[in-house]
Amino acid sequence: MPPTITDKIAHDFKAHCRTQPQDDDEIDAYVHRITRYSDGTVKLRNSNIELMDQDILYHLALGSESHDLQEMFGEVKFVCMGGTPKRMENFAHFIMDEIGYKLPAGTQLQDISAYSYRYSMYKVGPVLCVSHGMGTPSVSILMHEMIKLMYHAKCMDPIFIRIGTCGGIGVEGGTVIITEDALDGQLRNSHEFTILGETVHRPAKLDKKLARELKSLASSDDPYDTIIGKTLCTNDFYEGQGRLDGAFCEFSESDKMTYLEKLRDHGVVNIEMESTIFAALTHHAGIKAAVVCVALLNRLNGDQVNAPKEVMHEWQQRPQILVSRYIRKVLAQHGQLKSLFGHQGSIKSPRRFKLVQQESQAHE
């Protein structure tokens, strides 16, 4: 029989190691070694990209030859992602004030990926703010292109942080939750892919040191709790999360409560729909990553979000505040917390730039 994908992955793993790694530290060191160049810039685990005349990032409306990606994004240190374009636009304005970033006179923040009509992207100096849509398929597409963007831009050791919303398990609405482990619907700490018809599992590992550092930045003056715990990632908002209010429901309220209690006993504190793919792809790329969400309700008390709009708005700012504290801390440590002047974009080839716009519009 010809070798399977799993066989090839195992062979590649052994080929890069003198002995089979025995613990997480050895595996992490291996992943870092094959995903970084000697200067710390991102290296892809795909040699095909180097052979391409141009790599068009269709869903971002960017191209490696139409745009000077290194000039546009080379300084990026933090990639912050969230579900909706409006949330990430708001975060871009918020982080601009928090880090003291100044736009050139007469300019304003622009959606760099406006021509993609899919995702929104705003650059605030070393911070890139991007919407990822809802659910693992949407996040997967964005993650592939964001990781490739980091490669083309020659970014050094970028940090990815997902900022989102979730349902709490035994925690009240408004609680900020930092993910320790991302679990799939079968409570596995991995994400399942189907590649060339075969099932491949990749570890859904987040950086626990980063999670602890984020937790340490929670203030005793915050009028809400910030906790660390396990996150369940589902493929569905309704049946997959045990809701009784979907178009279909073939289980009882008692079944639902038994399931939610099982999750709580397993250490799960929240449910959302993006963490395993986000964790699996960042880990596979050797990128330090974290997930910070705010609970919109306690699922043990019901299925529908009933908080007033103004309360919801304030709650959604809470994870943004925590992430901004971390970004400010890192920039201050490197002497970079000051008024920053940056670029909104550079075009190397007008002809190729037009081609990228046309290609992105064609992939609707």
C-alpha cells in the first residue's frame, strides 16, 4: 500500500529528530525549528509557495507581487482576530488610542481587505485587526492566508490572539475567559481535518505561558471576573451546543443539562465555534497564540442571550481591554510604546494590483 498522509507526517517528524520526542517541550522545539528562519521570520511548511510567480491571497485582496507586503506589514507583532468586521474596526480604534498610535494628518483607518468583500483588516502600527467570520471553516481560510501573509511580510515571531464571545458553563455573563485547552465535540484536544480523503488530527495547542501572562493582567479593580479554563469548540450553534431553541431538537432539557454538567465536570467553562482550528493552525505554524472571550450568558440557566444591548456592548469590550494591556506591556518592554507613524499600504505593481482585485472579486 502507498504511504498515507499520517505516515508521511510521521516520517517527516522522525527525519527532523535524532530521537522520537518524548514530551511537549521537545515537540514545540521541533515545530519552532521548522517554522522559523534563522532571523526569526516566519517559514511556511509548504515549499510550493516559493515556486509561485505570485501568491494571491484571494480572501484578503492582497498579492505577493501586486503589493509590497513587507513594507505594509513587516512591523506587525500582534494579529488580533474577532468574528465581525464592526467589532474589529472598533478594536482598531480602541488599540490606536491605547498604544498612542498616530495616523498621518488627513488620513483615517482603512479596511485593507475591502475589495475581498469577505474579511475586514485594519492595521494600527504593530497591531493587525482582522475579522474571521463565524465557525471553523471561515477561520481556517483566514488563518491560511494570514500565516502566508506573515511569511511574505517577513514578520518576526508574531503573536495571534482571538478576541470573541461565548456561552459560559457555570460562569455568569460578562466573565472574561482565557482558553487553557481547546477541545472538540468529543472532548479531544485536537482538530480533525479531512485531507485527500484521510482523517488527520492536529493538536489544538495554545501557549499556556501567554494565557497565564494575560491572566496576570486582570486587575482587582475590574468589576468582573477573569478566569482560565477549557473551551469546547463545536461545529454548530444550536444542536452541537445542546440548545433547545433551534429549528430542530431531538433531545430533552434533561438530556441537555446532563451534557452541560458533564462538560463542567470535565473542566469546560465555555463554548464557542472557533478555538480548535485557531489553536491547531497556529500551533502547526509555530505561532504563539491565545483565545480570550467574554461569556454572554450562563448556559446552565438558559439558551438565549437576553442582556440589554448596552450591556452586551460593554461586555464585549472586556476582552479587548485585557488584550490591550498585554500589547501595551510588550511594547513598553521593547521601548515601543509611543506615538507611531505607519503606512496604510504600498503598491509595487498597479497592473498586478488590479489583477488581485479582479481575482478576489471572482471568488465570491
